[in-house]
Amino acid sequence: MSILEKHHFVCTQLEKNSNKFWIIELHDDKRVLTHYGRVGQDGYRDNKSFDSQAAAEKYFRSKLRDKAKVKERRDAYTEINIIGETKKSTNIASRHISDIAVKQIKTSSQEVRDFIKFLSDVNIHNITSSTSIKYNVSEGSFTTPLGVVDQNCIDTAKDLLDKISVYVKSGDLSNKDFLKLVNSYLRYIPQDLGGSHTKIRIADVLGTLDKLQNQANIIEGLQAAIQNSKPAETIEEKIFDVQIEKDNHKIDPTWPKNTQNAYTLFIDSVTNAYNQYGNNLDNKKMLWHGTNPANILSIFKQGLIIPKTYSNGWMYGPGIYFSDRIEKSLQYATSNNGKKYLFRSEVAMGETIFDNNNNILKKGQSRWASKDSYNSQIIIFNPAQCKLLYLLEIF
């Protein structure tokens, strides 16, 4: 006996305090199984047997059509694809991200390997502690209550979150279009919002800048669950093309006095991009960039990026933010067990515009906002304008 076809549906309507899932399976032994309820709860199961396989499939198709309809008491359900379960999806063999990082990041130091494992654990805790997304230790992947959604769901969710951020930043949370966007987003990234007795408040889900950042973290974690998981029969993909060495003898006296460790970075993709573009620009400076320790493995993998979805700190528009003042960059260095992390980077500023606007500048330009003040910030609009040289661990 086996499953011939399986479909997952979600219907979230926060205005009705509704957050439901519905799953249906067609089996080859003339049975149709349905599983339904509130997202994050065990729900209910129904097992129907038929006299023939044709009759079972006819019922199966009729139920699929029914979920696609808008009814008096509910909206139409949205179908999502779950990796490893949904029809036409590929079964995956997942691997723990820290195992991949330790194996692929080149170093001569066991201390660096231990540091990489620490960063992986921080990343996992960051996502699971602030959201309902879970981490499957045995499979090494993040998952929604219904499973790991596929790339199409993630791409759609990124676009929705970008649109949602416009309303959150303006404080227009009562707008009907905002509610529709949030309902749609929670269908593609299903989350446990509590039992039916729990009143769902939209502000508690996606009503603040912090909540937006949590959702951006969820998307990044689910994206990693896909990227770090490949069919078992394929050759392992090179995810980290990086060399890291602990070089405390290179700690500069102008750096923070409480700098405990310094790591020298050789990120090939970042260096190559910088050599081809940024190195040809004038006006190079050594600048600081503070970050959350949960983001560091991602930065090792791809360098600093300008995400399409919401990013905290976009006072002067989307870009990569640096500062010539250590104190300012430390504001963005989220503490973990008393530790903070700063990147020391060479930044090719090119033509520098001195203003506090948030418009995107031309190619080869940078913005220097609040120069000569405590809030001094330099913004670049092309990741190839910076080369990461050191990571500082500060206590």
C-alpha cells in the first residue's frame, strides 16, 4: 500500500481568527485520507474506503475542487508544496549545516571549527526562539508545522513580506490590503498562532519592525533548509568557499579594547567580486559593520548582501551599512552571552554623496549620512564595493 497523491492546503483569515490546514491523500488501496485542523495542532483525521479505485479517485478530485472554492463561511484554500511529501516534489537527504560548514570551511585551527559550530547553534536558536518554526535535529533543517515549503512558496513569501513592510513602516495596520497580504503570507509560510481559543492579533504576528525581522529570519532559515539539502544521489554542492584563521596577533590597538578574538577571512566569492569592481573605484576606507551572530554563517557563505525582503536599519534606503565609528556599528552587533561581532572591511566608496536622503544612488556612488556625528553611516548599493577582511569577537 502506498500514497499515489498528496496535497497540502492552508486557509488563514486573521479577521475570523482562522488559521486552518487541510491535507488529503489518495492511496492505492481504494482509500482517501484527510487530515485537518488548526495549524500547529494535531487536528482530526478521516479515513474513507471505497468499492473501487476509480470511486476513491473521483471523491479525491471532488474534494480538491471544493477546497479551491470561496464559500459563505470561508475563503478558498491555498495549496502549498511540501518538500518530500507533495506530488512531484523530490525526496531530500538533509545534512546539518554545521557539519557542512566545518567540512567545507578551510582552517588550520580546531578553535575555528568550534567557533563555526557555535555560530550554527546560535542561528538555530535565533529562529526557533522567536518564531513557531522548528528545527529538526536529526535532519538538520528548519521546518514549518506542515513541513519544509518549496522554493516557489519561499519566493512568493519574500515578495509578500516586501509589500507588507511598506504598511508596517507607515503604521497603516488597519488597511484592508495589509490584512490580505498578511493572510496570504501566512498561507505560504504556515505558523502556529495558538489554539482556537487564542485571539490572533495582527500586531503580534506582523505589526512591528521586530516582527518583520523575525519573519525575514524565518524565510532565511527555510531557504537554507532547501539549499543545504540535496537528493542523496547527487554530488555534494560546494556551499562555503572560505578560509578562516584565528589571528589574535593582528589585533590592532585602535580596535575595541575588549576585543578577545580576531579572525582573518578569505571569502573567495567576495574577494573576486571586489577585485573585478570595487577595487577599480577611488576613495577606499576601512570601515566597521556590526551584525547578529545568527547571520555570520550566511555572510561566510555569500558575503554581505542587500536583501529584497525587509532589513532592519534601512533609514537611508536599502543598502549595506557601515560606519567609521566603532560605537555606531556596535549598535547593530546583537549580543549573545555577552559577545558581539564586528566585521572590519575595506570599502570602495567611489563618488561619495553627503546627505541624509534615502534615494538609491548611481552605480559607483556611496552615501555618507550624518558625517562627523555619533550617527555617522556609510551606505553602499553594490555588494562588490566591499571586501570583508576580519571578524572581531568582542566581550
